[in-house]
Amino acid sequence: MKFPQLFAALRKKREFERLQMPFITSMLDFDVIIEIGYAQEQNRVITPKQLFLLKLGSVTTVRRRLAKLTAQGIVARHGNTRDHRSEFLTLSASTLRILEKYGSLLLSIAAPTR
């Protein structure tokens, strides 16, 4: 095998996901979280409408998943002070901490061992 510890690394990744990220119950949840986090990382704001326009899934499904993530405290909604009809989405601080640990794990798995 080109990557002799492939399955050990994949087990480690899945164990972290199961223990630290039980709020991710579907790939769509993960996609929504990634897009909101990416916008934050780029110092941009993202609205629910912009999230729907990414076509991650049907608008109804994305809306339902977003509502679930918001109710769990994973995603926060902030009112737009300029236009009170819209709101911005961000990840909670605790979610960001978990995802930073997850990123460190992924980097450690991807780092070549010598």
C-alpha cells in the first residue's frame, strides 16, 4: 500500500468525529458548517439566502438543517443592523474550537511521517 497507515488514520478521524462532533448527522450538515466557517475565515458575512444559492441541497432541506444547527447552538444568527429583514450566520465559539482541533487532527494525519 502507498499509505501503510491509511485505515488507522481513517479510524482516528472517524473516532474524533463521533466523539467531538455528534451534531453533524449528515454530509449536508457538514457542508453548511464548512460554508459558514469559510465565510468567517475570509472575514465575510453569509446570509441564509447566500447559503441557499450555493445549492448544497434543496432550499427546504438546507433551511431545515440550518434550523436544527441553530437550535443546537452550532450556528448563530445575528440581525443585520442596516437591513432588519436579513440576518448573518456565524459558527459559535465552541464549534470553532472543536473544528480547530479537527483541523489539527487532519493536518497530523496528512503530514508525511519519516
